[in-house]
Amino acid sequence: QSEVGLFLLVIRDLLTGQLPVGGEKSIGRGRMRLDKIHLKWLDHESSLYYENDQIRIEGQSAWLNECINSFCQGGAQ
């Protein structure tokens, strides 16, 4: 579950455009922002949207928060 939390934090940074990807990122290239991503893990399913400088979650947001909390509390050690 904590590994999913780490993945969600990476997805958050991609949604908001905070994670540069590829070469020449120091000169402004390699920035991208996702508008929407659909996640499906076993029996959990959610969609995340980035609108008006906010991430909106449709689906199982409580489970997503549990995963992130698990990672932040050191569950990936």
C-alpha cells in the first residue's frame, strides 16, 4: 500500500507540472502537466483531475489518502 502512496505523490507532481521529465529541463524544457488520470488497482478505482489549480478526486479518495499516509509514515522501508 505504501508503494501506491509513492506512486500517487509522483502522479500529483505530474498533474501540477512540478516534475520535469527528460533532458534540458534546466532551461525550461521537459515540463508537462496532466489534465486527468484514471487509476485502477485491484478493486480500487479513481480518477484525478487538475482544474483551477486544484486536484479533484472522483472515486475512492479515502483509500488514496491511506496509501499516501502509509508511505509518509515509513511504510516503504
